[in-house]
Amino acid sequence: MTPTLFGRWQTRLLLLATVGVLITLPFFFQIIGPQFNRPEQAYIYFWILGYVAFFGLIWDVIYHKIQGFRWDSDWPGALQLIAGIWEFVFVVCGTKIFGFLPIPLPKEELPPEWLSIHYWSVWIAVYIVSQSIMRIIFIRWRFKGGQWL
């Protein structure tokens, strides 16, 4: 069954609140390396995760409309990849290049390589879980239009 808009929202928020937070925790605790001088700057990754969640809800409205134009109303994995790239470009432009998304440190101090590593780690983990584990744990998830509540 094609996911409903409400199902897309529920799935996105569930996966970012679970898998996204689990992937973000090592960045928060700086297990990967001491890339920041001040501890409060470690919260930047949760800000990024929040922006991905917030803007993802808006993008889902657009994705849902586009999906309706497809003959089978399906959203294949290749289009999900393009959507992930587009969302990444938006987050990078918003935080690092233009700075129109507020973050707890100056945009010049945000390391672009760590921003990329964090975003793609979260995105790939969420993608894998949505394509595999979600279908195992929530057996009826597909048949309810992606809704799990």
C-alpha cells in the first residue's frame, strides 16, 4: 500500500526519534573525536537532527504530492536517494553556507566534514531500518499506509 501523508510523518518521526537519536549520541558524546572546543557545541548534532525532522515534515507534503503523479503512486528507493541528497543540500545551505538556520555556534565553526558524516550516518541508518526492520517489527505497517499508531 502507498504510504499516506500521516503515515509518512509518523514513520519519519519514529525513525528519527529512535534510530536518529542513537546515531547522534556518539557525536554528542564526542566518541568520534574532540572536534569541538566547548561542550555546549556538541548539541549542534541534535539541532541538525531537529532540522531534518522539522523540514522533513514539510518535504513529505511535497513528496506525497509528487508521488500521486506516478502511475503506481509508489516511491521507489532511487527517488528516496534523491530526496536524501536534496534534504542534505538544504541542511548544509541552511546551517553552513547561508546560516539561515540558527545553531548554537557560528556557522564558520561548524566542521563541514562532521556535518556530512553525521547527516549521512543518520540518513543511511534510517533508510536501512525503514526498508528492513520496520517491515519485520511492524508487520501491518505497510498495509496501514505507513501508520504505526
